[in-house]
Amino acid sequence: MKRRITSFALCTLFGLGAAMAQSSPAQDSPQTAPAQAEGRHRAPDPEHESKMLGKRLNLTADQQTQLLPILTERAQAIQSVRQDSSLSAQDRRAKIRSARESADTKIEALLTDAQKQQYEQLKQQMRNRAHGQNSGTAASDGRAQN
């Protein structure tokens, strides 16, 4: 009789332990899965990007005021394209590229010649990071400007 009770108690403990072990990752995955999905296609926050460009390019208050609607429009256009399931991957990339180029043209129209050069350097750094070509010095240079 003691053997049965002991066996039953051990089985119950192991069963509960296994059930709890399986439920823990399930509870964590809803929190981590959206963060991972956002990381793949996370759109930049126009306000944050405007502030960052303002600092890095030393923009005037007027330039920053004109910049925010351009960045907001670009973010909305890119989000709309990404949500359009009727587009092929190639068409989606082309439309996103077009939205970015259009925004870049509008942004460059706001900038002085010196700011345009800095903006081109920033874009090149971003491209390098996106393609994994960022060296340690470029990363520290980019952070040092903050």
C-alpha cells in the first residue's frame, strides 16, 4: 500500500513538473514572438528618427518641423505596402524602395550642402549595418555623435 501511494505521489510530482516546464515557454513565447516579429520589419518611429537626425545633422527647429511629416508619410507608406498581401515580394521591395527614395529627395531639399553630406554618410552607415559590414570603429563613431 505504501508503495502505491509513493508511486502515485512521485508520478504526480513528475507530471506536474513536466506540465509546468511546458507551460513556462508557452507563457514566454507570446511576449518574445511579437518582439522578434517586430525586429524583422519594425518601422522606425518618425518622431525618434526626427530627433536623431536633428541631433546628428544639427537641424534647425524649422527643418525638424518640416522633417517630421516626411518621415511620418514614409512610415505610413511602407507599412501600407507591407500589409498589402496582393503584392509579390519583388513589387513590395520596389514600392518600399520608391517610398524611401521619395522621402530622401524631400529630406535633402530641406538640408544645407554640409547637412546633405552628413546625411549621405549616415545612410551609408545604415546600409553597412544592414548588410553586416559595420566595423567596430564605425559603430563607435556613430554612437559618439549622439
